[in-house]
Amino acid sequence: SRFEAMGLPPSQMEQIRQMDASRNIRDKLAKDDMDNLLESYRDMSTWPDSFKQAASENCREGASDEELIEFGIDTVKHQFEIEGGHENKDNPSKSKTAMVLDKKFLFAIHTLLPPQQFANLPALKRDATLARYIYEEDDPEVKGRTSSSSLTKVLQKYREHIHSQWKVNPVQSDPDYRAYKRGVDERDDAFIIEEFCGMFFHPGIQKKLFVGNDNWTGVFHYWTFFQIVAIFYVNTGKAISNLVADGNLTMEVSYGSVLDLGKYIHTNASKRLNAGLPSSFSRMMLSNVPDYVGLLSTFTQLSPLLAKDSMVMPSTLRSNVLLNTGIFNSYDEYVSGTLAMTAEQSARLLRLRVLEEKPDVWNHWNRWGVDERPAQKNPIAFVEFKTWLHRLYMMCVLPPPRDITSSVAERCPNTVGLFLNTCKYCIDLGYPVHWITTILDQLLSSSYSNPLTTKALIANQSPSTAMVSKKPKRYNLSAFRLELENQLSLFMQNGLLPDTILSMTNVPVASEKMYHLKIKEMEYLARTGMKVQNLFNIGFLLQKETDDGYKKKEENPFLAMMIDAPTSQHGSKSLRYDLLRQGNRVGHLFSCAGYNAVTNVISFCMCEAIFEEYRDYFLSIVTTDSWHCVNHPAIRLCEASIIA
């Protein structure tokens, strides 16, 4: 390094390293030590001969003593501030700031290294204990340390603690997500503290908080990542509290699903008006809620709450992408994942337009607003509308295979219930009812002998953009007909769709029941961490006879199945492939189900007539990311209990 090239003796190199190691714990003291060290270099008589010679050779020719002094001080300061971090004997190249303890911990655990003061909080006692071990293992002065393997072991214990005790909420700064980033300028992970401050602190605050002058680059590293984040959150909390106390902010807390909020506000509009609460909003900031429930469901359930545009600014619905940001090549890939269309198409089909000049998954916010103009200028033809709903339906019942072992994967939360909600939303927008009923009839009548003919294409990879074929394709969707019939009956019974649909689709409206079923010995889900995975992937398959060929082989529990091969490379049959090719000859797939990962109980609504007809069928739990049946003892539908 430039530091060592200047010829400083080992004793002074070790002095700087010790001060650098101490600064994570004693910020102020380390800064004072550095200032004292730099001040001592103003006396050239104390410089080692090798340092003087190196300074003369590296500084400009004919430089004065004052210039040489400034050059020498700058060299030492550069090493201390920019190349900080004690020497890593296992890998000398890791002596850069990028390898200070904060970054080691962030990359290993994907969260902030907590301060040792957490030991005073009973709920965080285990965290504090593990953190203390990490500080000690990283301290070169602690006796008995022999290699980096002991630090690795402590980090592994902390990782296991996080997995078992914490609810993880990933953000864009997660190293895994940033590693997937493509098509955008890479960020410097080495200076994540500086990046955080640049994003969330006003420049004037940055200077006051750190050094109080214009030359503050590098001084961020006197603070830990935890301290910086804590400063931001504490002051944000105080600001919100002050707004409430001054009467400038009203906070309303609503428990339950955010997707129920729109209906609740609409049905209680008069009560809310009397209470001084709004029933429509100029700004709706959803953070990354769409990461979990999908962009389509937030549009259909929450966009009706947007107020009419004012003369000053349009009303907007804002959201961002935090859960799996880096896997998307474009914002259209993200949008297509649940809308089955591009952002531009949404303006015409759903009357919702993205307002950003350059929408991007890495934007802090992407704003959407109501816009009737595209549909008015270029009206939707039935063929275009039909093709989109065909594509959306197939996306709901046949989501693409995804890697169940990856922490960075696309969520596919669409269900048949959401598809019908979207049909209702389209009717509310003014689409002809007979368009909807014609499409539903086509889907309900699809079979091996009467396949659905459409230009819509099924997405076979994740993520993917909405695709349309030049020539019509033919699909046997009979494996999903029973659930569509069941959900349509439930919608009709609860008045969620117009009565006119019933007469056209000829679906009987039968009484519904809520059932639950305890699944015993589902060791596979627990072993693969399903408790923290996406439970939208859980459904069930009804079959006359069980077929173990669709269960995962124990020796290969994580291999995803692809639709373009009738069998996997390890012998298990491809459930997704066979459901599409053979239809209900394989079984009837249901995706609308609730699942409790702690008790292994699956719950679902079903019409009594369907339940009685299929009561003796075997029920197998299915995951629609890896597309296989989960290993569990054989169980029949009739073993389910009525709970409501």
C-alpha cells in the first residue's frame, strides 16, 4: 500500500492499526489519537530516513519542506481514514476499509452489528452475548486468537439466532440483493455508511454530525453502521411525535390485511366523515407492501381510494421494491410479474399510469396515478382485453418455477381469487359485463378435447415480461377448472360479482363452508425453512389416487422443475408439465388456501357440493415455486373439519 511504500517503521504502523481497531468502540479517543499523530509529523526531524527519501521521490520535484510535510501528513491521514482496518494475516488484501467489522458482519448476517450495550436489555441478551464474542474475535489484542475460523463460527451462531428468533425484513442495502443488480451503476459497498448518510441526511447535518468542515470524506468510519441508523431513526421518531403533539399530523391505526382497508373505508365513509377522517387520499405511500401482496392486488383494492386530481398535483399511489430488487432487469419485468402486462399497457387497460419519467426498481419511489386519457384516445378492443385476462389467469394458476433455496426470488402471490377480483374491478371501470362472462366461459370449458385457444403465452421463467404469440396457442386448463368454479360460486354467493354473470356462466351457487385440515409429519417444509418463505406458494392437489412420483426425492430436495421437460433430471415427474399437458387426469389444483406454518394446518373455503363430490379424493400439499407435492402421510379431503 501507499502507507507501507513510504517506509514507516513497524512500530508506527502498529500504532496506527491499534488506533484504527479501537475506533469502533472508542470513537472520540481514536480521533484524538489520529490528530496527535498527524501533528507529530509536522516536525521533519522525527521522520525516519526511509520516509524522508520516499516523500522526496513521490512529491513534486523541487518541493519545499512545507510541501513535503503536507505530503507526508496527507499520506499518513490517507492510510488512517481511507485504508483503515487492522491487518488481516489470512488475506493481506483485505486490509482496506471495506473489511472493517461492520462490513464483515453485514455481509455475513445481512443486518446491523449491535452495540455491546444491548446486554442491558433482557429481550436482546442473546444478541448482546453473540455481539461481544464477535468484537472479541475481531480484536487482534485478545489472547488466544489463532485464525479467522473462530470469527466465522461466531458469525454462524449469530446467523442461526437471526433465522430462529427474528422476523427478517430485507431492504435494498442487503448484500445479496445488490449482488444481483444489473443494468444500473454499481454502488460501492465498502462505504455503505457514507452512502446511507448521503441518502438520508441533509448535507448540512452531515458536516455538523461528523467533522464540522468541508473535508469529511472518510470520517464516517469513526461511527458504526448501527450508530448512524440509530441517529436517523431516533430523530425521525422525534419529528413525527412533534408533528402529532402540535396537531399537524393525525395517525390512524388499522389492524388486519391492507387489502381489506379499501373496502372498510368505503363502507364506513359517512362515519369517517363525522369523525373528521378522510375517505380518499391524495398520497398513498405503501413502502414495499406490493413486494408481498403483488402490485395488481394493491391496484384493485386500494387505487379506488385515490382522490380526484387537484389543480396543483395529481393524486398518487407510491411504492418501492425492497424484497428482491436486484433480480429484475427492468421495471416492466417487476410490473409484469403480477399485472401480466407492461407499465405502459397498464395506462390503457387499468387506467393507472406510472408517473416517473424513468421508472426503476431501484428508485426510492415509483408513483402511479389515475389516467383516463390513454383508453379514451386508443380504446381497448375485446381481443386485446381477452388476451390479457387469459395471460393473467394462466399466471395465477401456473406461476413459473423458482429456486426455493434462494433468498432472492420473485414472489408470485396471484390466485384465482385475485383474478376474479380483477374481473370485478374491470366491470367497475366500465368494461362490458358480457366481455367478462365470455372469458370466464372459455376458461371454465377448457378441457383436453376443448383446449383454450389464445395468443397469450405462459411464463416459464422468473422474472419475465408479458408475452404474446403471433399465432394462437392451445392450452388444456381443466386441472384448474374446479377451483375457478368453486371461487366463482363463492364470489356470487357473497355478492362480489353482478348477477348477470351467473346466467351466462351457468355456475351453480352452493352454500360455502370454511374447512381446516391438520397435516401431520410435514418434516420437509420445516427442514427447508418454509417458516420464513413465501406462503403464497402453498396450495393443494386433489387426486383419485396418490402419485408419489410428484414428491421430491429426499436426496435432491431443492431442485426446481421446469415445464419444458416431462421429468426432472433426478427422476421425479414434473407436476407443472403434467397438469398442463394432461389436465384433470392428473388432479385438481387449488391455490386459494391459508397455511399455518407453525401448526401445519391448511384452511380453505369450498362449496358443499364440491366437497361432497370429491370427499374421498386424496389431498396433497403442493408448493408452486418448486412445483412438487410435499412429503406427508396420505390424507383424504373428507378428513377436513368445518370451522365456519
